[in-house]
Amino acid sequence: MKREERMWIIAWAALLGFSLLMLHNWVVTINDPGAYFVVILPLYVTVTTLSLTLQMLSRYRTEKLLWLLAVGFSAVVAGTASYVGYHAWIEDLRNHFSYGPVFLMSISVFTCWFILMPFAEHKLFRHSWCDDYTLLFSSAWSNTAKLLSAAVFVGLFWGLLVLWAGLFKVLQVTFFYELFTGRNFVYPVTAIAFGLGLSLYSAKEEALVNLYRTSLNVLGWLLPLVTFIMLLFLLALLFRGLTPLWKTGYATTLMLTLLGVMVFLFNAAWQDGSGAHKFPKWIINLISFGLVAMPLYIALCAYSLGLRIFQYGWSIERIWAALAVFELSIYAIGYALISLRRQVDWMVGAKVVNIVGAIMMVALLMLISTPVLDPARISVNSQIGRLLTDKTAVDDFDFNYLRFNAGKYGNDELRRLMNNTSHPQADLLHTKVELTLKKKFPNHGRGSESSEWDHEKLVRKLKLYPEGALLDPAFVDFLVKQLNGKEQRLNCAANNQSCQMLAIDLNADGSDELVFFDSYSSRVFSLENGKWRKIGGLIGTDMHKLTGQSLMQSLENRDVEALPNKWLDIRINTDQYSVSGN
């Protein structure tokens, strides 16, 4: 790398550091920074993307096209950032409720930037967007190595500064500690160190390229294993059926992860075609079967997700899952068709699939930060539609979700509901909305929307198993008193489903205890001397399973029993200890 190019990188890195410092200094002087999200976020996005683009493509610094591409991309993402900032901030809530959309926007912007960088370099070098797949591939992985090496350099740099400050702090010299932890030092020095790390990459670029090529070849040998897992799981489904799959509540996530790993390892093994693995023929055939099986996983994921949407409507999480299914379906169907055509060189067809998949991912991530595919807008419209058409009862509706998770869209809809007079339970609806709009924080675990419980309301929320078991009215009254007195919390109250309970004899005295399932807050109640009281809580390695559809299925199927403890407790003086499993 020439000296002029290195100075270019460091100069833009320094400008980035000082720009971020000035933005920070401005933000901390604002009484309510959230009110300026519509301006703050675009400024952060603009200075970061523009500086990084000009640093990463420094070899083309004399090209006018570089400026057009860099400024054009920064302008587009700044516009989407402004939209996200406008809809993320809620006037009467703390700023941290806006951090979720802002974080997702940041991840989306970085992903789009990273995907488009190889296309920009291809355009600058070849004056076309994607004719040479080898150039696209090498640019993508070279950028990965470059960013990682710069990040490692910054990490080691700061490690030495921390050691420096720590040594002198031992001698009660705090000057260096105070200097290194001040934002006037942190921002510019970190940015300059990152730029220096990028400039140092070019000196060892050939060695690092060989390193990532070797790393991909090593990772490629995991492809047969993940293929075997895919095929074995499908074979197991033929014998076990789909019912266990739907009970878990996270099967779609696991299958999508498996597909993502399959796509990554396939490209690691075949790379741009020049470094393809020389697998034995039987492994090639195995991988071919795996590629053909990928659309089956897409079908399972789409069906599973469709069931949840049909039952409970759209949510922000389900929209992201739907986009993931759609994106991975491009690779799954494309790779399957390539395998079925029996092409000798798979990458001849996979190149087109990868380019289409990359462009589609950028398009989807951009649209998510616009009204077109905004998850908050879609989910709010879906949930409000279910509420107004009585698909979701007012008592079961999650008003907290609109208030704290759906941004401006959700809060605007809550205020519109205050003017709704056509709903059969309009008075109850208005009461719940009014209580929700007064909240500054969600109840623990998204608890009840109302601060008061009564006997009838709690009975409607509770579901006692096994089927046919009768709920003791005295227990309901006891729990109402506990809840209204804030001695107990009902975390499951905001869910659309009921709160599950189990009547089961846990001490072999002939009388049933009541187990209240509430994830990590699950507890046990017992009737002693004619009065109900809490006797303890449940502990285990998978407490998150004690809620939702999978728990309900197990209780309905009576797949539950009381087991005796294998080990007795130990008393030491007045303290008692239990033996827990590994």
C-alpha cells in the first residue's frame, strides 16, 4: 500500500472518530434525545457508512464513481434511519424502549453495506456489477478478513492501554486511567486504530487471503456432516411424525439455522468454483441428496410459521421469521434445481443463486426500514384486526405489546382505540387502553394489563389440568388477594393463552397440590390446615419450557407424573441443602 493511500484511510478514520465524538457531545446536551431520533440516527448512519466505504475502497479514491456510490448508499440508509427514528421514539416513554428497533436497523444497515461492498468494487474495477463471480467472492471474503484483522488490532491495542492504565493505577497514578476512559480520547483514538488496522491489512493481504481460503477448505469438510444430519432428521420424521415438531415451539428456528449452516458450508466447500473440494463420489452424492432435501425444510418451516400466524396473527418476530424463510427458500430451491440438473460444476448455477439471494436480502432489509415491510406496522394492523373482529378477546389481548414493543404505530393505535365505540366490549376496551397508556414500564414478564383482579376474571384466565379437575374457589380467592397485594405476580397474564396449572399429589398425603406454571416463576401451592399457601417454586435446567404450546400439549396428553427425590436433603445446623443434578 502506498503512503498516500494509507494516509487517506487514517484521515477518514480520524474524521469518523471526531464526528462520532461531536455527535455524542451534542446528544448528551439534549434534554430529551429521543425527540431527535429522526435527525440523530441519520447522522450516525451517514458518517459511519460514508467513512467506512471510503476506507475500504481506498484504492479507487481517485474515481468519481466511488463518491457517487458512497454518498448514494449513505443517503438511502440515512433516509431509512430517519423513518426508524421517527417511529421508534414514544414521547412519554423512556428512550430505552426505542433501542430495539434502532439496534435492528443498525444490524440491517451493516448487513446491506457488507453485501453491497463487493458489487461496488466489481463496478469500480470491471465497470459492471456482477460479471465476474470470482471477483465478488474474493472481495467478500477479503473484506471479512480485513474487518476482522482491524477489529483484532483494535482489541489488542486497547488491551495494552488497559494494561498501561492498570499498572499506573496500582501506583495510585490515575492520570492515564482517566485519560483513556474519557470519550474525548476513546472516540478518535479507537477510530484511528481501526483505520490503521485496515491499512496494515494490505501489507499482509496475500498471506491473509491464503489463510481464509485454507479456513474455508477446513470448514468445507463439515458439509458432509450437516448433510447427514439433515437427511437423518427427515428420516426420523417419517417414523415419529410431525406432532413432536410442533410441540417444541422453536422447531422452525432450529430448521432455519440448519439451512443457514448448509448454505454457508456449501459455499465454503465450493467457494468460487476454483477451490472446490475434491470429495469422493459417494460424498458428492450424499451432498446432492442434501441439496434436494432443502426445499422440504422450507416447506416445514413455512407450514409451522403459517400455523402460528393463523392462530395468533402477525407479530414482529413472525415477520422476521417469514423473511428468513423466504430468503433461505431462494437458496434452497436454487441449489436443489442445480443438483437435479446433474451439473458437473455446481458453482456454475450456484453463482446465479448466490447473487440473486444477496440482492434480495439487501432489498428486504431496506424495505423493512420503510412503511412497505415495517414489522411494527404489519404486526399492529394484524393484532388490531384480530381484536376488532373478536378473534382475540379483550381480556386476552396484549395491550402491553402495542405500548412497549410496537413503537409509534402501536401507541397511535392505542389512542385510536379510545375512540372506538363499535366494539361489543367498548367500555372494557377503553378501560384497558387507558390503563395501558398510563404505564411507563411494562409489568414484570408482561404481566396483567389491569392493576386489580377479581374472582371471575382470574377463573377465566386459569386452566387447570388434568381435564375435569375442579379449581377450589378458596384458592382463587387466595390468589386474588396475593396478586392485588403485589405478593405474587402473574407473568402469563398478558399472553393470549390461559395460565396453566396442574393438580398433583407431590407429598403422597392423598391431597393434591397445585403447580402454577409460569416459566422461571413457576411455583407450588398446598392446602394446609384449611388454608392455601405457597410452599415453594420449581427449579430445573429447562425452565423456559414451562410455558406455551408445548407445555399445554404435555398437560393435555397427561405426559406428567410426580417423581420421588433420589437424594435426601442435608441439614447443617439450622440450614437445609438439597442435591441438584449436574
